Amino acid sequence: MIVSLNWIKELLGDQASSLPEVEVIADTLTRIGHEVEEIRTTSTLPDSVIIGEVLETQKHPDADRLKVCSVRISETEITSIICGAPNVAAGQLVPVATPGSVLPIYDKEGKPLKIKVSKIRGIESNGMICAMDELALGEDHDGIMVLNNEVTASDIGRPFAEVCGLLGDTLIEVSLTPNRPDAASHRGLARDLCAALGLSTVWSFSSHGGDDAQVDAQDQWSPRSVQSSNKDHVSIELKDSACPRYVARWVHNVTIAPSPLFVRQRLESLGLRSVNNVVDATNWVLHEMGHPTHAFDAAAFTSGSLRVQRFDHDTSFTTLDHVERTCPVGTLFICDGDKPVAIAGVMGGLESEVSDQTTDILLESAMFAPSSIRKTSKVLGLQSDASYRFERGADPLACMEAADRVIELIEAWAGGDVSTEVADVSEIQEYEPQAIEFDTALTTRILGHTIEDNVQFNTLTSLGCVVEESESVYPPSFRPDLTRPIDLVEEVGRLWDYNRLPEPSVQQAFVPQPIPQRESFIVACASACMRLGYREIQANSLIPKEDAQRAIDPALVIHTLNPVSSEATSLRPTLAIGGLNVFQRNRNRGVHAARCFEIGHVYRRTDKEGKGKGTWHQGIEERTHLWIGVTGPATVADWAQSSSTYRFDHLKRNLLSVLHVALGSSVQVHELTFVVDPSNPLVSTIHAQGDVIGTFTELGRKERSSYDLDSPTFMVEIDLDTCFEFWNNAVPTRTAEVSKFPSIDYDFALVVASDVTAGTLEEIIRETGSDRLHHVQCFDVYEGDQIAKNTKSLAFRCTFLDSTKTLTFNEVEDEIKLILNSLKDKTSAELRT
């Protein structure tokens, strides 16, 4: 936001003389939370640019397009000036740059243009009659400026800038935070600035057309009379709760014309385009007070009914910027009967704009729900100065005040007859500020420094709060961000100045805190994936509605109320969608092979009422998942090898390594089972001790083509909330000193039935063996003609070690006999010879 220092000073009136230098003002604004990004100045036109009157014009004898003008520049002096403007004529009051004037434009050498006495085609010219762009007041160069509507003959010879109020200014660009809608105006920033500098806030409003009006800023929060009216002009119907208050006023017989020069200059210095005197009045109040208003051509309302409503169908509507937009279902409109004339709180319509033919004005000053305006602005990709403020929260009590101010300016700049009738339709019967019980001791506890009670209360009062003796604080209506005691502590702290807080006298040593178990678990899982060569990705947790509903039962999908875009409307129920989108983007950019993983949250509706393993809130469950995926060639062909694609066992082998970490010692890898989904043989559920911990999926040809993938693609998604319970209950691994005595390896082969797993045999071996059994490894599997049908041979190596002595072969052989007997009893295993 660009702030005019001149405007701030005008608002402060007599208090302006107490303001410090602009650098101090900028530092103060930054200190209290309004970061200043840039300061720049606009130059003042020199006093040698004066008001002149064109007495007569004659055609230049040697140039068809030039005229020799006789110009009065004082009561006693008439001079001759050559002018090429097509609109120059006798009787005009014009700006004249007399010889020696330095104008704020540049010549061919890049130097400021200096006016000199010169001869043009043989005739002397003593100055220049100026166009708007030659005085840096705009880009118009179609002709000279004609000031008959701005000045009078008595102003001839006086400095042009002084007469028209065109003063040099200091512009301060400020970065505003979203929680401070009150600061999006000159009055709001002036209020904060005065509070920080210890100045009183009595606003001085001026229309430059009459006496200045002064208003006590501390009375602005007080409730005003809010009445429902049904006037002769048009009835007001609020058919949606997103518009809790609507004020309408009328002005008849206005004269639409360009705004006064000082208005155009000020608005354009803030980056606004001057439109006409009525529209500029609404923009002036927007930047002065921060409350948006809108002026309609009253002739656009022919039905006698103004309605604020939504439609249950898409609506085509042409906005003021001449763009025809398709507004989706739920867009809030201002309507003439059932015909839209404006997108509420965002932008008006082309058919109801104030044009040169407008004679009657209907002025809107309303309040709209921030969420409604934010959603409409985002969906349409249309942000205006009005929507910027409404979506942050408008002052519910400013509607009438803003309307009165705009009417005052329209009357001063455009004339007309102001109707005494006012329509104020509202659901707010009486504004009741919410009390905040504030204990000043809280400030001391939070800031670590004592600030006197009267200083705290005076600070809050300077911001517009009302403080009662009971220490109840009533925040003003323009501060929706003040709802808790801690908010008041922040206000006291930022205005008292955090920089004044003393340095702590006691230096405390940093004491490292233990990493939470869950965080350690997540880091361990991620590290396991990275060690296997997988790259971590982070996909958006908001996905298109269609993708979410294809992944799970549509009834379980959670949709956002105010999506940021049509591509991000639903919370993801699975990580797979984001991962596959990453594969697709890589594939479209020439990267065919990818090994990725993601750890993130998934969301779905549930009726578990918080009894699940994830986070539950009001029927919504949030769980942490791990997704691992591979696609493209596993190896690329070169002189040493041929290319190959990923297979099921590639990812399964990696998965088992990750699950060994994720499940800890509570579940052995051989205890995991993969159960094929009967409805889709390409999907298997993974079970650990009866709990489903994830799914293993191979993408079919149709699914791969929808993501532009032409190679076998496998993925697995693990529920880490379930795995964490196993990991948390696991027996911690203990380290031991390396033995200084040698170990003994003993190999043997067993013949068992084909359905007996190596994991089962290994478990029996470990259970039977003593503490000296250090390691067990299955190193060979054989199935063939050398053994009986429906059997297999499994070879094991058992490593024995004693940390206190050197083992003998006889000691080991005795333990092996016990192990073989146990294997035979439990699995009918026979020693293969």
C-alpha cells in the first residue's frame, strides 16, 4: 500500500506539526508492524509556472500547425507564446511556464527541461503553455490544460501549483499484514502512528470545497443508529447472510466531469487511475477511511428492488474492466431484481457504471463476509481494492460514515441534489463489542518486563479501545484481530517498543532436549528410504475433487469450503495421487526413471470418534502415511549391461528393508503377509500380526496411460501411525563390546515341506539356541531332483560366540543337536546328508 504523507498530515490537522522527519516516521511504522519498503518524493512545480489567460490566437505565418498566442500573465503583463496545441483558444485560463522554469520532464540529453526565450520560425516565444504530461500530472498530450473549471481570472499570475493544490509529496510504500484490515487506509495508519508517537487522534476531513470537519477518533467505535428502511427509490432485500448490512444513498442531477486536479494528482500518485468526479470520490474514501463503497448509475435499477443474493446456476457477467466472466454457483451478486449489476464486494458491472450520461447516483456502502469475498475473488482470479479490504474484514460500523463522506465529496466535486432518504438494512440491530478481561500482569509475564498499568491502558485507549475500571477492555469495531488477552499484550508491546526491553541479565546455557519418539520414528523411516536410493518429494495436500473421489469412496472425501483454485478443492485421501503426478511431470520432461518416496498426511471422513490411531476432529481423521514408488527402466542399456524394467520383487525387497526399520523388533519380516485383493489382483494388502499396515500396488496399463507412464510402475503406501505402535513397543537394540574370542560357524542343510518358510525355521533355531548363538543366516535354497517331490532344501549357517572364552567344537555340536531335534519335532525337518 502506498501512503501519502501529505494526506496523513491533512488528517492530523494541527497535530501534523508534531510529526518528526519522514525517516523517523518510516522507522516508527516498521517498528509497530507496518514494514516500510520504499520512500520516494514527488517534486513541486516551480512558482514560475503560473496561471495565464489566452487573450487571442493568430495563425503562425510560416507554420500551419502553430499559433501565435497573446497571453496575459499578470495584471500588467501580456506576452507572446507560440503554441502547437489544437485546442488552444481565446478566453482560456491555462498553466504557463515562464522563461527560466525547470519542468519535471527531460530533454533529449536526459536533463530537466528548462524553458527559454526562443524564436520559432522567426517569431519570438516567451514561455510555454503546458499540457498535462509536460507538468508530470498524467500522460495526456492531446492538448493544453484548460483550467476554466479549476481557477478564476483573479488567479492570473499566481503560481499554478499553489492555486490548484498540487504540492510535492512524500510517498511511503508499506507492506501490510493480513490480520490488520484497519491499517489498509490513511486513517488507520495515522491512528497507529499517533499512538506510537503519543499524539492525539482528532481527524480533520477536508473536501477542499468547504470548511474542514473534525471528528474525535475515539468516538468512531460507538454504535450508530441502525434502522431498516424501505424508501421510494428502491427497496433493499438482503437474501444472504454474507451481507449483514447494506446502506444506500442517492444523489440526483450530478454533473459527471473530470475530478479536480488535486484529486487526480493524489489518486494517480497512489497508483490509481482517475475516472471521473463520482468514481474518484469513492476511491478517495477507500484510501482515506479504508471502507469500500460503490457508485451505480441509478438508471440501471428499473425493477424497484435491489437484492443481495446468490444464484443456483453459473452466471455470465461483464465487469467494469470490460471482461465477460462466468461466475460459478454461489457467487454473491448485487441485483436489480434478478438481474446482476455487480459482483458483491469485488467489482461492479459494465451496464451500471457511472458514465458521462449519468445524472442520478445510487451509492452503496455495505459489509460483506470475508470468506465469501475471498472465495469469489480467488475463483474468478479477480482482485480489486475493494475485495482486498473486504476479504480481511470490514468495520461493521463504518458503512454509514463512509457513505456520508462519499456524499460530501460528490456534492463538492460533482454538484447535484443529495436525497435526504437513506436506506440502511441490517441484521446488526446494535453493535455490542466483546469484552476482553485483561490482567496487566500478563504483559509482565509475557514480555519479562514491567510496564505500568496506566501506560498499558493509555496505549490501548489510543488505539480506540474502551477500558473500564473493572479492567474489561472493549476493542473497537475496526479491529477484528483483537479477541484475546494475548492480543492486547501484543498491542502494548509493539507500541511501547520491543526494542526497549532490556537484555536478560542471566545467560542461560542451551540445554538440548530429547527428540520426541514420533519424530525419531519419522526420521528413521525417511533415512531408510534415502539409504536405498529414493528421492523425497513433497506434493500438495490439496488435489482435484475428481482425483480424490476416484481414490476412495466419494462419501469419505473432504472438500474445502473456499478452495484456492479449481485444481485444489479436496484434501488428499492418499499420497499416491501426488506421487504419480510427480512421475507424470518428470516423464513429460524427459525423465523416465524415478524412485521417490513421500511422508505426509492423508485425510478422510470417519465415524471412529477419535478411537483410531491418527488425529481425529469432528468426523475427520488425519493419518501419517509413507508412499514409495518406482517407474521407468531399472537399468539403462550400455556396453556392460542390457536395460531392464522394475519388477515386483525390486520394490518388495526395498519395502522389507524399510519395514524392518518402521516396525522395529516387534515384527519380524517373515511374519508379514501379502494378501491379494480379490477384486483387483494387482493390489495386495500388507498385514503384520493381524493389522493391515499398507497396500502394495502395480499400476495397470489403463492407469499408467492416464499418467503418461509407459513402463511398469509399482508403489506401496504404508500407514505409519499403525507402524509407530509396533516401533514404539519394540525392545530397544543394545550394543555390546566386541568379543576378543573367535567365533565358530556351523553349516547344515534341512529338507522340509515346500510350505515351510525359512523364517519359521530361523525362529525355531533362535528359540532353541543358547545365548552363545550369535547369528543365523539362510544362505541356500534348493528344489530339484536330488530331493523328494514337494520338499525343499534350506541351508543355514549358525555362528556361535562366547564373550568369556574360546568355544570348542564339541560344545557347539552339542547345541546343534538340540536345535536339530527341535526342528524335527516342530516341522519334521530332516538333516540333508
